[in-house]
Amino acid sequence: MKKEKYSDADVEKLFKEINDDDPRLADSTPVDSTIESNFKDLFTVVGSSREESERLDSAPYSYWRMTFQQLFKNPLVTVCLIILLIIVFFTIFGVMMRPANYSPFLPDGSFNESPFGDPKNGYVEGPSAAHWFGICAKSMGDFFKGQDMWVCVWKGAQLSLLLGVVVAIIDTILGILIGSLWGYFRWLDPILIEFRNFVNNIPTLLLDILLMQFFRKYMDEYGFLIIVMLLCALGWLGLAGFVRNQIIIIRNREYNIASQTLGSSSKSMITHNLLPYLISVIVTVVSTAIPEAISAEVGLAFFDLSFKADNGDITLGQVLTSAVKDTTWMNYPYLLVAPLLVMGPLTITFFYLGLALADATDPKSHR
């Protein structure tokens, strides 16, 4: 095909026809004039201000503010918190709501056997207006028989909740500290892995029985400290192993290698680069620490390795295990239901709050 060529005269004639058809293009710079005209019609120049340019339209990002916003978006979290507050309230003040003239001990300090109920059977049949949780059965032992179940349950809840909180705090601190060192320093792997394998191959109950044989004679004077030490002796191992595995996963990521190259210390690497990344997953594990400690004490009480009720140290574990010593609770279910009304909701609320808090602390769920 032959390519057509246009002369300069043809080009001038074409532009003249365009200018005649569109008056806006008739000046010397038609395109620039059109752009300037449209710009003035569409936009208004308001000037600039340094203060206005640096002002933020939205509030600055706050990690914990966003965490609590995400947490309270879930209505079940509010329900669990209310249940937990009610349990804590009765744990503190429930013992004060005792029946008139009730005391498990006589004025001379001796134990008051069967202050309520018929000494022949040691219980009344079910809760009543005077005894909301009923009366402890004779089969529950000399200390509990005839006692008001309401007082025994909340008195036991006081010590169980205190024990669970103290054990959970110690296990969490030891688990995070040892797990961080275990995952960061590779030379600790052979030592702690062999220790974990050794512990896992020995039944926990057997270790508790062996340890208790050494400290049983000191239970009257240092009972609380001994039980805490017994539960914390190996309770940190699960969290430590979990933290170790998570740190190994993220230890060699690019930003950590860059931080090491720039000379960051081991302490700074662990506290600033590794642990903050694990907040959400650590919360998930820690959320079950309190109910697990309470449940562990129930197991110790079942094998008579816990506190001595005769000394006035009552736990939910002792109330539960005393209620199921024989088949009496099958005829009078309130003996078992009463302590479970406290222990069941306490375990469920802590577990669900832990899961909700783990989701809320995950930065990926923010914004």
C-alpha cells in the first residue's frame, strides 16, 4: 500500500478548519487554555498549612485499645465476665452469708460436730431456705458432716481460687522465661529435651506422691507453700515447650537476622523481637492455667495429698472428693451439684475468655 504524504499547506488547512469549528481552540495555545479553564471550573486552590497537613483525621493506633475494642465486640465475653465477677464476689463475701448462729468451731476452738441436721444421718434432704446448698452428709467425713454446704463451698472456693491464681502466675513466668531461653539458645536443647522426656515417662501422680512423702510432716505449718511448690514443680514445662517451638519457628526470619547483624543483644532480641509476636498464642495457653491448677488440686485431694480439712484449710477439691467417697451423692445429688455449680462455670469462663483474648490480641484482627 502506498503511504500518503501531506504537505505543510494541508496541515495548516486542517488546523484552520478545527479552529473554525471549536471557538475554544482558536487561540495560540488551544490545548493549554482548555486545561486551564477546566481546572478552574473543577478545583479551588485553598492554599497550604503546615499544622493542617500534620493533623491526623483519625486517632493514633493503640495496640491495647484495639485489643479491648475487639474483645468487647463479642457479647459472650461480657456474659463470661459477669459470671466471673459473681463467682469472685461470692468467693469473698459468700462465707459471710452464713445461717444465723452458725460456726464450724466452738468458742474453745474445738470442732463443732454436726451444728445442723440429725446426727444420725448427718444431713437434711436437699437445699432449703435456711441452707441454700443443703447440709453436708455424714459420709463426707468428721469435718464436713452436718456443716452448711454453702459455707463449705465458698470457703473452699476462696482457697482454690487463690491457689489457682498463684500457681498460674508462677507457671506462666517460669514457662515464658525458660521457654524463651530454650528456644533462643540451641545449646539448651539437649538438656531440656532429655529432662522433658524423663518427666513424660514417669506418671505425674507418682511424682506427686514421692514429693509429698518428703514434705508431709511440714503440711500443718507450710501447707499452702508446699502445695504451690508441688503444682509448680513441673507445671511450667508445657508452656515452656510451647514457647520454645514458636520461637524456633520465627527465630531465623529476616527482621531477626537483620537485628542480630546490627548488634542487638540476646535480651533485646527475646523481649522486643520474639515474645511480642507470641502474645496471642501465649494467652491461649495461659487462659487454662487457673482452672488446670484447681483441677490438679482436686486430683491431689482425691489421693489425700492436699490440705488437711481438720486445720480449716478447705478447697473445692476436698468438698468434691468428700462428696463422692461413697454412693450417698446418688441419693442426694445436691452434695455433688453444689460444688460443681462453682467449679464448672469458673472453668468454662476462664477457658472462653482465654480464647476470646487470644483472638483480640492478634494484630491481624486489628483494623
